[in-house]
Amino acid sequence: MKFRLPTSASVIVLTAALLVSGCSSGSDDAAGGGAGGGTSELTVWLMRDSVSAAFQKEFTTAFAATHPDIRLKVQIQEWDGIGQKVTAALASNDAPDVIEIGNTQVAQYAQSGGLLDLSDKKTDLGGATWLRGLAEPGAWEGKQYGIPYYAANRVVIYRKDLVRQAGVDPTAIKTRDQWLAATGKLNKGDQQGIYLTGQTWYALAGFIWDEGGDLAVQRDGKWQGALDTPQALAGMEFYQRLQALGKGPKDADEANPPQAEVMAKGKVAQIIATPGGANVVTEQNPQLKGKLGFFPIPGKSADKPGAVFTGGSDLVIPAASQHQDAAYTFVKELTGDTWQKKLALAMSYVPNKTSLASAVASDPGAAAMAAGAAQGHATPNTPGWAAVEAENPIKDYMTAVLTGGDIKREAAKTSEEVTRAMNSAS
Amino acid sequence: MSAIRERAVPRPAGRRPGRTSPPPGAAGRTSRDRSGPWPYLLVAPAVLGMLYLLVYPLARAVLISFQDFRLRQLIAGHAKFVGFANYRTLLSDPRFWTVVRRTFVFMAVNVVLIMVIALLVALMTQRLGRIWRTAVLSSLVLAWAMPVVAATTVFQWLFHSEFGVVNWALTSLGFDSFERYPWFAHGTAAFAILVLLVVWQSVPFAAITLYSALTTVPAELHESARIDGAGAFRILRSITFPVIRPIVMLVLCLEVIWTFKAFTQIWVMTRGGPGDATTILPVYAVQTALAGQRYDLGSAASLATVVLMSGVLVLYFRQMFRQEDEL
Amino acid sequence: MSVTSPDTPVRRRSTVRRLRRLPLHAGAALTVLVCLFPVYWMAVTAFKPSRDIQSTTPQFVPHTWTLEHFRTAVHAAGFARFWSNSLLVTVGAVLLSLVIGCGAAFAVARMRWRGRRQFVLAVFVAQMAPWESLIIPVYIIARDTDMLDRLLTLTLVYFMVTLPFTTIVLRGFIATIPPELEEAARVDGCTRFGAFRRIALPLLAPGLMATSLFGFITAWNEFAYANFLIIKNQDNRTLPVWLSSFKNTFGTDWGATMAASTLFALPALGVFLLLQRHVTSGLASGAVKG
């Protein structure tokens, strides 16, 4: 009988499977032991590509030299399913010691009771000059849980050669009207003035803030969607005019396909992205090296650039961490001035303190970003906001308006959905 | 694929000329008593596994649905008992009932399409020569083996408004209104694409299983019926179908369950949008549980799903037991 | 076309037959095309340079071929580790559920005993289990019994996910096999179990193939539990996690994702081909000895 073979083989494989799994977890338990004196192993979770491999190596080497008693283990986490992963980590008995969390997500964890309260370390870490867009979401009811790590905001990346051909002077684009006019000039033939996908909602948020509106507001202690206010509608109308000056798909966001890849194909004059996006473009199409320039997103008037969403990350220490002192040492190093300057230059980030802004003056992308960062805003600071992002009715709203839906009706409907989502979680 | 041939399955009657084989469905009823402890020993591992790995977690889920259970309680414990509050919140949410209706529509459309297409493919495969049959079965397996995430992504690309093959093909064929047509902007279109994806992913399993069942239909029955002058449809209805009926019902039942629980495809492709157009119950449950951190409400929603699904399948169970009793 | 009618001696008859079979072959061709196009698109994307992946006029055959994406995919950290983990977990779960499911299916289909109906009903209800929502209770139980971060936990979960299906389908297959065959073998001096093994098991081969493929594909693809239950011990992560690792803040590296998906789909095909051989030999030996 031929089936005897696979059956007996199965038993062996199965036993092996159980043994291996038993072994590997066993050895891990042993490694976690030395919490008190001696060396302690510190597990740190950073997000994929939030730091470059070179920077990570430089940092870990230096950290090992200055803190021989701490064995640093950096684990890179993937973006897919990170919310669930962090939840699982915070609720476990043996959590990682430091976790990087996106600034729009950190509020829900700060509220959960799973993070170590670092309020008394604020002065020690130089909290007075922290970027507001990072520090506020990390705080809950007056206590600081998330420590600002880095920030980035969006700028306009443009093609120097195409702009020159069209006779446009990018340094002169200071207002929205000038921006529209210039983009219109660039949008001819099969060349796109701007590649703006229909669901780039961070860009829309900026336009709404410029008008004086917001995504959601708090009334009588209850959060409400505010996309149907006149200011928010004006922001959406501007988005619609700008989006029409290119062939960005109306039912997709900037990651699908990655807009940097679209720009790399060569027929796109501008995109709205973080300056780091320029590296992706030139990686895909080396011919564009040196042909990419940056300017801050223009505002309503020439005296200040447009409002932008401050993206970025905080570092947190889980309450279940078994090496909290070592974890704090790590957080203090990485968010300290020395490494922040290096990180900002290496990754084109905005450093976590306003006092360090000058560190990136030499980099054109980061400089444009820093100019915009002065007008940085954050998404509504409430745990409920994560629920809105998870469903993201705003994306549907944008698509509906761009494909011919009635703007007022869609806005009213979406505001209701935002209200519901924000309050379902609290 | 050369292996599964029509003739490869030994035909009982052919192998043992002395015996006439009755249709397997109506099998004889001898010597199935006096089993002693054997059946209990045989099902014991399955029962124990189910008790610890399924019933116990399910009981915890029921408990959670009666508690105030959010991220804080998951981390720190000490959840408070709130009785039926979560169910009240859930059942009084008009959105929930829209989702329930949509789930049923989604399930019905998918199951009908899957069963019809799979049966046609299975019958066709049975009539094919060796090479064609190998080709069809292999491509079915390939489609089936494609990772869900990859399949979903590819479908997303095919219908991409700017770079999608579908829009390109339709425009090339002269349908200019499909130039940059945003499929995912319209609820109905997005719903249709998801149906297409789910059908595409589900047909291989159903078709292969039905085909396997077809190979167990004794060829002699066909031949004698043909000699009696029965037409192809008649043979299918009165000879083939009765034999494969248990498997057809089984596949039907499984497809009902699976489409009712379809989750990954929708989550990856539309997250339930645009609006709520593609939100069916499991998506709703996960939206509330993970995005809103309301594990209590999510638990209640998915338990409600199980109850609704059982309602659909009650008919199937009754019929199955009637058959069992005949044995 | 000669393949379809190799044994027809007369030429004209074969032409007629060919014509009659034309709709059938057209249907077969359509099935193959519809099934394979997305698969082909995945594989072919993996060979395209990144800038050709999304283009306004689709490239059905890449203008330039590249192996770069496969290099990226294979060189991703932990590649070999993820593979062996996934294999162990998946094969373990499938074999467990095959062995246990086959026993239970036999008891249900061939024996009369008290509680049989209840057991069948329980298995069907188990099939309906809302696994997406059971993740929290399973997590809590695993945490409280110190089973987080272990591959064994994943194996057990996947075993449970596939067991009801295995039992149900095998029960259906066993029911279609005439018990008279086994009885005859018992008359010839086989034990009940021996009769089952020699007569029914080979006939069950297509059913075993279908169920193990199903189990394999389900467990192989599973992401949510693998993501939630393997936390700090990253050496225990499985392949679906690897698939999601080509995503960063600037979007997804689709070329690498598709290359990874192609590599990822290969084992299921391999399992199919492997079982194929056993199906054949099982059937053959069953025919000879039976």
C-alpha cells in the first residue's frame, strides 16, 4: 500500500515540527532572563524603511559601544496588520521594550493603559521644544506616553526640466492661484501637470486647514465630522480643480500604483509627496537624477505656505516591557539631539524638536519641508480617529465628488460617517 | 495530471464480475451494527480537539460579547459584565441590518454562480481527452493555489481606472465610455468585481470536487442508459445527479458558509467601501472589533453571523439527517 | 488535435468527431484562459522592470525581462526561515487533520453509534466558526497558557480550521464507496481496518487530495493569526508576513510582491503534483490487490 509511506513520514515530520517549535521558543525564553543586573536584551520595534540600513547599523554600533550592558535587538515591523500586532504586543506578558507607532495611531494606545507613563522624563528629554504634531497625540489626560521620534510632511516634487520647457518659474509659485496657473501650463499633450490621485486625503486635509476648516471638531465634548462646513467644501473644490490638471485615477490613493513609480515613467511634472519620495523616483529612473526640485505646498496667500499634515512617529515603552530602564536609555539616545540631526539628514526627516530645524537647511527637499512644517497640523487628537482611518470614508467622499457626485450631499453624508466612526470607539 | 482518468477509478462491477453493484447512494444496510467502542475511539481526537481549540474560544467569545471589552480590558483584564447591552447596540443599529441584507445578496449571487459554473466545468472536464483534461485541471489548481492577496491585487490592477487591462480592452473595442472608468468609485461596480473575484477563487475547489465525484459514477450505468435511448440531459438528471447529489449538496453548503464568511478579498480590495457598498457581516465585525477596538461589539456581530448562517443551513441539516436515517 | 482521438482509425470519422467536440474544446480553452490569466499576470509582472508594471498600454509579454524582483524577494531577511516555518506549520496541520479527520469520517460514514448525529452537526457548526473574531479569545487563551510566539500554537489553530472541512468532505467520499467492497475483503480474511485501508483508502485518494490541498492552501495563506500570535519571536514568522514585507511608506514594491507570490504559490502546485503520484499508484495498487 502506497499510503503507508506518507503516513509514517507524516509522523516524523510532525514530531519534528513540534520539536522545532518547542525548541526555538524555549531558547527565546532563556534569553529574556537577565532583567536585573548584567546584560539585558532590549527588543526594539521600528517600522519598515523608517530608518535606512546604514543608519541603523551606525546607531547600533555606537549604542553598543556606549552601553555595553544592553544588548540591542532591532526588529523591523511590516506596515500590513501593524495595528493588530501592536495590540497583541501591548497585551502580552513579554512585550518588546520600545515600539515605534505612527502619530495618528498613538492616541488609542496612550488611552489603553498599556504604555509606560513618561511624564516625569519630559524635561530630561527636552520636551519643551518638541513638535506639537508629534507630542500631542502621544499625550492623554495630561500624561505623556509617546515620545516624538521624527516627522515628515508633504511638499511638491517637480521636474526641473519640464518646468523650464513650459517657461514656469517654480520659485515664483507662492499662492494657490499661481500654482493652478503653472500646473495648467504644464498639463499639455500626454504630459500631466500634476499626478494627484483621487484619494490623497492628507493633501485634502491641508487644503481644508488652509481655508480655516477641519476634518472633525469637538462640540460639547463630542467629536463630529466637519467636512460639510463651507471651509471644508472650499478645500475640496480646490482639490478638484487641481486634480483635474492631470490623469491621476479618481478611485485610488497615491500608493496604488505608487505615485513615485508613475513619476519615474517620465510624463508627470509634479507630485505631492514627502521629499524621500524623490529618491524612489530616481531609483526607478536614474535619468531623472538632478532633475527633481521641491517647493512647499503653496498657501492661499503669498505670506505663508499651505498647511500640511504632519506625519511621523512616536516611540513608546509598553507597560509590559521587562527592561524599562534600558528602554528609556534607548529612547533618550535616539530622540536626543545628536542622533536626531543625523537621522534627519540621512532620511530627509524633520527632527523632533523645533530647535533642531536648522540641521536640515543644507538639503533642498528637507528645507522645503521645514518651511511647510511651520504650518503643520495633526489629525484630530482622539482615539476615535484611528477608527476613521481604518474605514476611511474620506477617501470615498473624494472619489464620489471627483466622479460627479453632489459635493454638499456627499460631504454631509461623509461627515455623519466620520461622526459615527469616531464615537463608536470611545 | 495524467493520473485522474475517468477509467482510473476501479469500477466495482467491472472488477468483480460476480457482483452487481447497486448505486452507492442507496448502499446496503448490513453489518453496520455491533461497532463497540471503535467509533468513539475514532472520533475522540476530533472531539477533544474541537472542545479545546474551538468550543472553549467560542465560549470566551460569547463571554466577551456580554462584557464591556475594549483595548484596555484586553491589556489589563477586569472586564465588566454588561448583559445584553452590546446586542442591543448592535441590533438597533440600522447600518447592521443593511449589512445583513447585503450579506444575503452577496451570498446568493456568489453561490448560484459558483455552483452553475463549477458543475458545467466538471461535466466538461469529464468529457475531455487526456491532454485537455490535464490542462483544465492544472489551470484550476493554479488559480486555486494563487495566494489570496496576490489574486486580489491582480484583480485590482485589472480594473484600475488608469492602467487597468479591462478599461484598455473595453476602450480598444470601441466602448469609449470606459476610458478611465473608475470601477471602485461605484458601489455596484465594486460589488460586481468582488463577486467576480470570489467566484473566480471558489470555482476551482467546487469544480475539482464535483469532477472527483463524477469519476465515481459507474460508467456502466451511463452505457446502459444510453442503450435504452436516454438523452444526455436525461442521463445527467436521472443517473449522474442522484449519485453525486450528496457531494453537490455538500459543496453547496460549504460555498454558502464560505461566501458568508468572505473577508480577506473584501478587506484587501475595498475595505468595505465605497461607502458601505461592499461591507458584509465579517467585514463589519472586524471593522468594529479591530478598527474601533470594540472587541465586545465585534464578538456580538460575529456570533449573530453564525446564528444567521445556521438559519440558512437548517434546511440542509434537516435533509441531511433524513438521508442519514435512511442508512 | 490528434490527442483527443488517438485511436480512431478512419480519417473522416475523426473529422466529424473533431467538429462535434469543437464546442467542448472551446469551453475548455476558455476555462484555461480565465483561470490562468490572473496567474499569468502575476508571474509576468514578476519579470517586468518596475517602471513597466503599470502602463497605459498593457504589456502582455514584457518588453524587457528582469530577475531583479526575484533577487529582492529571495534576499529579504529571514527568507529561508520563513519558508521552513510555513512548511512545518502547514504540513503539520494538514497531516494532523487528515489523520484525525479520516478516522472521524470513517466512524460517521460507516458505523452506527449513539451521538453520531450530534457529532455531525457539531462538525458543521465548527465549519461555520467565525475565525476572524475568535482571534481575540484564542490570543487570550494562548497568552494565559504561555503559548504565544510558538509555531505549535499556529499549527493547532490551522489544524482546527481545516479539520471540519476534512471530516465533512471525507465523510462524503466514504459514503459514495459501496461498503460491499470492504465486506468482500473481510470475507477474504481482512480485518475491518485492513479492509478499509486496502479497499476504501485507495478509492478515497481524490478526496484525500482535495482535502489536503484545501488544508494546505488555507494554512499556507493565513495571515491574521500568524501576525497576531507570533509577536516577539520573529524567527517564528511565516511566509504571508514575508509577502507583506515589500510595502513601505511610499507604496508597495509590486514587482517583488508578485515575484514572492509566484514563489509562494509554487509549493501548492508541488503538493498537488506530489499527491498526484500517490493517487495514481494508490489507485493502481488498489486495483491489483483488491
